Amino acid sequence: MSRYAAMFARLADRGEAAFGGFAMLGDPDLEAGDALLDALVAGGADMIEVGIPFSDPVADGPAIQAAAVRALAAGATPAGCFGLLAAFRARHPDIPVGILTYANLVVARGRQAFYDSAAAAGVDSVLVADVPCAEAAPFLAAAASASVDPVLIAAPNTPGPTLAAIAAAGRGYTYCVARAGVTGADAEVRFDAALIARLRALDAPPPVLGFGISRPEHVRQAIEAGAAGVISGSAIVSLAAERGPEAVRGFVAAMKAATRL
């Protein structure tokens, strides 16, 4: 059983949804990354999603873009990020870890080399945010060869045939965008229960909502819409930059508490 499957099964037995925390690796430097990732776990995050710093993260809003700029200025590289993830895996053998990245980084390293490096570091999944399902075949093949789960993105306006392809090809979980546009911490987020229902009817990997998740009420609303979990990114990245890992731990604890219905 994969770490994702084991996590979702464990949470279902407890009547909980999953809370995922996002961190930009290398922000403000690689050494600080250990403390931030450990703070996410200490706060109760069930799964971790990480970004590898990239100069043109088209799916990300200002907070995560700024984190990528800081990390690149500090000298972060994909190799250094894989090293950080390998160290995290040694400390936390059971927490699912996924990378959210962009096609340029994958192709620059070599598709298979990238996925092999991810697997060697103990990574469970890779989501390539700017590769649509129609162009995903070579990425899916590399992921399968490395035994890494390919996570795909679904949106409320995704056409039926494309959603069926996403459901069939995805593994681990399905990343569902909670709003149009880029990532960000919103005051209000609307969740599309119909999208969740469509994915479940297609027997897709568990739907997890992201983009804009920044308050406990967002977590509760997402679960009420049928989501198996949520991922919070911009709120965590901003809090880490402003107040440090201990503040992140408290934020995650409050968000995780909202998953216990």
C-alpha cells in the first residue's frame, strides 16, 4: 500500500480528512528547510507538498513566487532540494511527500532522471503544474518507471472526457483547484461539490482541494463539499517568512483540527 493510500485509509477510520501543508524548499535557505518541514509535521500535517524554486512558476501567486525568488537568491538548486527531501524522509518515514513543479525543471534534468531522483529521495508523487493531461504521456511514463505517483489537476470547468482521462491516469490523489487563477490565501473560497462528485463517480484518486485554503472554515467547507482533504500553501509560506516555523506549527494545528468532523 502506498503512503497516500495508507494515510487516507487511516484517516477514514478516524473520521478525518487530510490536511496537507506546502513549503517552498530553500526559502530562506536550505538549512531552514528542515525546521519548516518538521514544523508542518509537528503541527499535524498528514501530507506534505513542496515546491522546487523556479523562476517562472505560472500557477503560483505572489507569496509563493516571492518564496521561489528568495530561495533562488540563496542558491537553491534541484539537487539541493532532493537532498533536503532525502533527509526529511529519513526523519519521517511514513508522511506522504509530493513535489509540485514545472515542466522546465523536469525536462532540464531529463524526465526520467528527475523522477528517478525524486524516488531516490523518498518522494511519493510529482505534480507538473503546467503540463495538461493531453501532453502528459511522457511524464506519466517516467513516473511509472520510477514508481512515483503522477498527480493531475482537475478544475470545475474541466471537460468531461478530460476529467475521465485525469481520473484514469492519476495516482495518489487528485489536485482540485478551489478557484480560478493562481495560488493565494483568500478570505472566501467557493468549493464545487459537483466536481468532487464527478471525480468520485469516475473512481479518481481521492480529491484534495487547493488554491486559497487559508482558514479553518475553508477546511470545513471543503470537507462538506466532499473533498478527501485540503492543501494550504500561500498562507503557510507567508507565515513562515513573517514569523517562522513555530508560528507555522500553530497554524497547521488549527487547520488540522478542522478536519476532525
